[in-house]
Amino acid sequence: MKPSSQNGRVVIVTGASAGIGRAIAHRFARAGDRIGLIARDESALGDVRGEIEVLGVQAEFEAVDVSDADALLAAAGRLEQRLGAIDIWINDAMETVFSRVVDITPQEYRRVTEVTYLGFVYGTMAALRSMRSRDSGCIVQIGSALAYRGIPLQAAYCGAKHAIRGFTDSLRTELIAENSNIRLTAVDLPAVNTPQFDWARAHVEHAPRPMGTPIEPEVVADAVFRAAAGTSREYWLGGATALSILANAVAPKFLDYYLARNAISGQQTRRRIAPNRRDNLDAPVTDLHRTRGRFSAESANSAALVSGQLARAGVVVAGSALLFGLGALATRSRRRG
């Protein structure tokens, strides 16, 4: 992909004030790209811009809520005026509520959906406004294994991630139909050690934690950087992601019971939630904005990035080889008999 100028590409990141988005902004900045930062918290965005400018590249920010379509589209236009035509747009902004469905309110569910799903839709629309006139660009959707396999305590988030996958697939077919050179890809993630577990609203007894062994946000950032330059429609990051997606395709009922037994306690620490715990559902929690969460001691600093198509094809080939081998053994056994 050609950059929009000799001074690097223009990369827009939503949810850029903390966690994965903040790590992604740093990763592209280290490559010399100019960065547009979008999130709600103006103070945190100013901090991220300062960190990027130390690297010697231009960074601009717009403090808007991605669930506000008009505000987001206007912010994208202002960033384009200051940075140049958009080469890469990365949708990352998210919110979640750790809660059983019977305990979450309709208003909370709507808020998660508006940010985590519609924020991606509106961000994609903003990117297309810039890219279609040039017939060039790349849109990266930060997905999840939970886009394929829902888990307890995160119905709103899982539903939003499923919706993103359907929206992205539909748009991809439209771009193919019009022979567009705009590329659309998704990077599906496992659990990641971000601050969300400290600030997400929770209707559970104990403080939330990532399920299983999380990876660090910088691992995700490097994967997204590679995916933006790749050719696959979808990438899976980490063995847990591939295992969840493939196992759900083969044995969803088994996963139903496995997750029912393990995923409720597996998403909670032993520490009880403080009664005055703040959350970011309706407003940012500025002092918690950082890249990593508090689970670094148990987080992985690497994870394999594979093409979703290749992973599926590999499973089909391996399964076919296994069936062929079993058939050959059965034939040999019959002959001997």
C-alpha cells in the first residue's frame, strides 16, 4: 500500500487512549506513520500524543464517543485535514459489562452494543468516506474469539463481536462486487491484559480477570501491524483463539457445558469487588488509562498469528489425512482377517 505522502502513512485508531488501541498507536508510530487518535478522554489522548511525538512523528487526536455517528464522522474529517488522506483505519473501541443476562439492565446492554458494535460500523463508514475516492486503503477490525463463541458473563460484548463479524462479511462482499482495492481484514484475539478488567462495569461478586492465560497488548499491536500489510481476510492470534473457533465449529455443545462449569469462576479473581468501584461505561476513568492491565505476571509476551483461511484448511487436510489413515488401517485389517 502506498503511503499518502513521503512522511509515512496516515493511521487512525479508535479506542486509542488505553490498552490495545494505545499499543497499536505506538506500534505504527515506531514505523514512522502519522497517527490519528480517537477516544472519549481528552486528557488521556493528550498523554498518548505526547508519547508518540517523542518518537518524532505527528500525532493528532479527537475526543469523541464512537457511538455518536455524527461526532465520529466529523472528527474523522478534522483528522484528515490535519494529517492527510487516511491509509489505515483500525476499529478498536469497546466496552463491556461483566454480568449474567438476568442482572444487566437494558440501558447497559444498549451502551455496550452502541460502543462495541455500532462504533465499529460508524468508524468503518468514516474510513470509507476517505478511501473510496482514492480506491485505496485498509480497514482493520479488532475482533475476538468471542465473535465465534459466546461465553457467560459477557453476553453484550459477545453479541457485539458476533455482529461485527456479520457486518464485516457483508461489506467485504460489496467491496469485492465493485472491484474495490480497499482491503478489509479482522484480527481475532484471545484474552488480553488490558485495564478493562479494572474499569469495566461488573455485576459479579469478585473482580473480573481475563479468561485463561492472557497476552500483552503489545503482542496484539504487532499482529495488527502485520495484518494491515497482509492479504488475508481474517487473522487468528494465539492458540486459544484457534482452538476456541475450531472447537466451537466441531463440538459447540461440549463447549456449552465446559464454559458453564469453568468460565464464570474463570473470569473472576478471589478479590471481592469494592462497593465504591468506578467504571467507564458512561464516562472515562482517566487515572486508569494505561496500556497494560494488572495481570502481566501471568501474561504471555508472544503468540502465533495465522491466517484464518489457512488454519481452517489445515484442519480439513489433517482431518482428511486422519480419515484416510483410519480407512487404510481398516482395509488392511479386513484383508488380514
